[in-house]
Amino acid sequence: MKTEQKPYRCPVCGRQDGAEEDRLRTHCPNCLSGLHGEREDGLECGGVLEPVGIWVKSDKEWEIIQRCRRCGEMTSDPMSAEDNPVKILSIASKPLSEPPFPVEKMEELTRMMGGRGDMGGYYHEQRK
């Protein structure tokens, strides 16, 4: 007697697709989130792994960087052809659209780190 397979339903965004539930799926192709299973210390976590970045490895393979909402552990997970390209690009461009520092303070931060602080840069100095 054959048991009927349930379609995969994402526990984060709720999207359902035709893939079978028991198929090994490490993240949702729609929201790129997953569930955190075993932590580095061997204990079960069960928190939600949310996508926070994209990593392009030296072999040109792309991976999703995820952070667990519960324990804070960071992991990476290989992308698949099924993954939502709009979501991937929005995560990859986030550092450009929301830099981790105020852009208007760039000159001040550069001076604090030992630079001159003007926007000329190395190539501007070489042209003089």
C-alpha cells in the first residue's frame, strides 16, 4: 500500500509547492529561510534561519548566508535553481542600499581610520 506524499509547505512564509515533504529541503525556494536543526554543540535548536547575505565562493558557487533567530548561529546553504531570483538579488544588494554605517559620515569615518577624509582617494592623488 503506497502512502500519499504531502507537498512541501514552508514553515516561515507558508508557500506550498509540488515537492514532496520528505524530500531533503534545507531552505524554502521562495523566502530562502529554513529551520535550524542541530547546532555546532550537537543540541537541537529549532529556530528559524533567516537569509542575511549572499556569498559567492571561489568556485563561483553561490550560497545563502543565514542567521538563526533563536541562537544567533550563522550558517551557509547552497542555492538551487528553484530559488527566487528577486529575493536573491534583494539580499545581495542590501549592503549597497542599506550600508552598515551612515554614508554622510564617510569622510569623518575615513579620517578616524587614518585617511585624509576627502573623496579623492588613491587614484586622485596619482593624477596630480
